[in-house]
Amino acid sequence: MLASVLALAGLMTCAGDNGRYPGLHVAGNKLVDRYGHAIRLLGVNRAGAEYACLQGHPPLGGPADRRAIAAMTAWRINAVRVPLNEQCWLGINGAPAGYSKAHYRAAIKRYVSRLHQAHLYVVLDLHWSAPGLTKAQGQQAMADFDHAPAFWRSVARTFKRDHAIAFDLYNEPHDITWKCWRDGCRLDEGWRTAGMQTLVDAVRSTGAVAPIIATGIDWGSDLSSWSKYKPDDPTDQLAAGLHVFDFADCASLGCWKSTVAGVARKVPVVATEFGQRDCAAAFMERFMDWADAAGVSYLGWSWNPFGCAGPALVDSWDGRPTPAGRQLRARLLRLDASRVR
């Protein structure tokens, strides 16, 4: 049962892959658990920690207790993605003292612990960032060289012994080239980005061996040159990140077959965000049908009562679904990712 897998995976090291990867890890083009069973990450995003701190609120921006988590697990998910703010984590650039640095880190650690206690994998994502003295109040073109490497060294050290976790290096790279994506570059705005290679190196410098997700360009929708520009990971624990929305450039079966399927034959692909803005679900159904057949993981956006424009999966924190949420819930209940197969 996944309960026993995760209870042990988050706390102790065991034999498996010669002891190198005691929990969630990459094997070929699949994610596998500590016993070598192939799994997919199927679940939801829980937004809040990327913005609430800077607005002077507790980091999760809504209920994050066991009752709130139980509403999620009722959908038979096995994973939750938690977007983060680098400046709240680091406590820099005027992040409110009462909600940043040690306070922020402790809140995230407690939430991750509660998610694990509910037998859930966790994906930690660098969502909002900013260079220099600019406040991290939105999505940049790419991670900044000034703070993002330090953020990932700190996060990776904090969760180094957590074997039910994955690190999603940057939310939605956009308006950059593939070379800049991997190697970094200086943008027209004058600041230097940190490429995926620098971020991979930052994580691995801590000794952390958790899977790393590197999301493609064009707001995460383009994996066309991911394999060519794949950063080097000495642990060979990379997965490709994908964002799939009805308004994205790659929003058709033809595009998924031509640009995603080839990557999925080489490494795990995780759609760390997917959704539909009009509160219907025909698009989501098409993507889930394809992803299920292709072995692609997916995490719906988002478990927050944001309204259809969000887009949102729920109308309330107790898990009452939107029309799109009902479709995702029905699929998750049918797949029942909370059980190891």
C-alpha cells in the first residue's frame, strides 16, 4: 500500500537501486517508488505560498490543516504541487519579517509533513522570483541568477532526507531560447538568468538525490528541443515538465504526439499544471485520455477557489468541485492513484 511506502520513504533509507535512491526516483522513462513499482504523479496544485507571504498573510493563503488535506485525498490523488516564492524563502528584498525566512520555511516544512502523513508525494516549485532588489511579485521569463541558485541550495538541503519529494526548478520559462533555458543568458531588461544547468547543479551540490523536473519553454508548453538541451544531472534523475491549458500553444493531440511523446519515451514527463479556463472540461478530458495512454503524469491547476478564470478545480476549500474539477475527480477516482499497483 502507498501508505506504508510513503511513511517509510519520508523517514528512512532502504535498499533499492543499490541504495542510491531510497524513495521516489527516475528509472528510464518512468517514475518509480522505493520498491521499483512504476507510478505516475496524479493530483493537484495547491497555490498560495507563491504570493501570500508578500501580501502579509500566512504562507499558504488558506486552510492547510489535516481536514483541508483530507478533502484533497478524497479525490484519490497521490501528489500535490506546492508553488514557492524565492524571496519569502530567503527572507530578502523586504519580504515581511513575520511571514518570511524561518517563518516561511517552517510553514512549508509543516505542510509538506502533513501531506506526507496523508500518503502524498510533494512537488516543490520555484514559482515567483525576481532579480536584484526587485520584489518577487510575479512570473519572470526565467529564474534569476542573483537568488534562484541560493534558493535551490537551501530548499534541497532542507528536504535532502525527504524521499517522497521532487524539485520543480522553474515554473514557466518563456520568451527565451533553448540555449538560454539550459545555460542562462542576459535578458534585454539587463539582468542575468540562471539556466537549468545552474539550478540542477545547485540542487545536486547539497547531496540531494530527489527527482528534478525541468519545465520547457513557451510558458511550459514547448518540449520540442528538451532532449537536445537536456541539462546534465550526475544522478540521472531528470524529468521533463509540461504545462497544458486550452489557451496554450501546444493544446492539441497532434502537438502532444509530435513534441511530447518523443520526450516521454526517454524520460518521465510530468504535466505539473493543466486545466481549462471556461469551467468546462472537454479539453481536459482529451488531454487526460492522451496522457493516460502515454504514461504522462498530471497535476490539475488548482485546488483554490479562484473562479473559472483561475482556472480552479474547486468552488470551496472543502473540495466542492467546479465542472472541470468534477471531470478530474472522476478520472482520479477511476485511476485511484492512492494505491500502488
